[in-house]
Amino acid sequence: MLLVEGNATELSDWYLSLSTNSGAMAFARNISKYTSFSIDRLSYDEENDDTIFHPWFYQSQYADGDTSSDRSQSHRGRAFGLWVPQLPVINTVLNYGKSSLLWGSLGLYRTDESAPDLCLIPLPLNHDDICDSEEEDEENYIEQYPDVEITENDLWITSEQVRELLKYNGDYSELPSSARCGGSHHPDLINEFKKANHAAERHATNREQLFKAAIYLLSKYPDECRGERKEISPEKWRDCIQAHKNEIPPLFHTNEEVILKILRSAANGKG
């Protein structure tokens, strides 16, 4: 989805005013010369047999629940064309031939002057589960992000970038940061996304803490963690953790349903 500076209503008007990218065949709109984005705002309500029209953009919410007045995010969608990874990703690809996106945001290449400050951010794999959850407890919000890796074959260089390189005798390290990126990155947006990533990293650390304790107790009390057919039972595994919690370090996750959900993912190979 897009994380964008601006008011949701005004951004919807801006998005609808853009030309369409006929080559994408997904109702994508050109948000810059090389980049387009399609917002998938239609979904189907099976229970009521009705089509749902989601908003193009929503006002962003802060962690404390307050709504931002000058920052919005799009409904989920699909990105096309050239997007600019953050510099650490580009440098890693240049040095090692490949890099993880590190949950990183992607910037626009050569943003049109009329386009607002924006960046592309990934949705968690379990985005729908998080949105549908009625629990307010923070520990229920466990984002699971895809492990996206890019290689040299995923990088493109445009004629504009070639001309910039020629000005500096082909030395990439001598390029000004704006030319090196091929477009403008927006620190405020990226910093906000990094804060969200920090929360995701914290959740990952808490899950790892639970996994270590769970594996320790599984090895120590295997019979208490297995079902009748000697298979690992997430329910019995959870009960074992609760019964022997004085033998392990204090866990961040204390809600039994959350612990069970994480153990089920581990037992099914999805952790």
C-alpha cells in the first residue's frame, strides 16, 4: 500500500485525476513517469452477497489510536514500474549480488512535481486477520512479513542515471544522494515506517523468546507436549508451558490463546 503525505479526501481526488497505465491491465494509474499503482478497492461480502467499495485512502492512525491530519495510506493495491529501494539494499546488491528488502519501503523514481510525498510499504501476510481481530491487546497483533529478496537482475538503470554517472566518471560512490537514489526519498515517511518496523521486530523478538522456552520444555517434558499418537499437540504444549513457567524466564506473551496461536504456527511449519 502507499503511505502518503496529505488528506485522504484530497488524495482520492488526486489519484482519480491521474492517467491510467493501459499496459498494466489492472486499472493502474501513473503516479510518476516510470511508476504506476492500482488500488484494489473492490471486495465481496459473501455473507450478504454484496460488493464492498473501500475508500481509496484512509487517514493514518498513530499507535495510540489518534488519527493523523496530514498523513494517509491507500487501500491495498499492486505496484508496477520502477521503485527505488533504500540505499542499504542497493549497496548490498552491488556488493553481494542480492539483498533482502528488510521490510523496507520503496520510493518513487523521479517523482512528478505534482505528486505528493509518498512511499510504497508492504502489507503483513496476516493483514486480514489483524484487521478482523476484535482484541485490543497489543500482543495479538503479530505481523508476519514476506521475506522478499532482490538480485542484480531486479535492478534497472535508466538513461538519466547513466548521464549522472558520466558526470562523476562512473563512480557510484561520488554521486550526490539524490542522484544515487534516482529519486527523492522522504525521511519523515520512511522514519515513520521504520517505527512500525521496530514494532514488528519487537514482536519477532518476543516470539523468538517464546519459541526458545517452548523448545526447552518440549525437550525436557516431551510426553506432556504430545498427543495420543505422539504428535506434538499445540494445546498440550501450551499447557506444559503454563505448568512449568517457573522454570523459564518470564514471557512477554501471557495470553493463553496468543501462545496457542504462535505454537500452532510453529507446529505447522509457519513460524
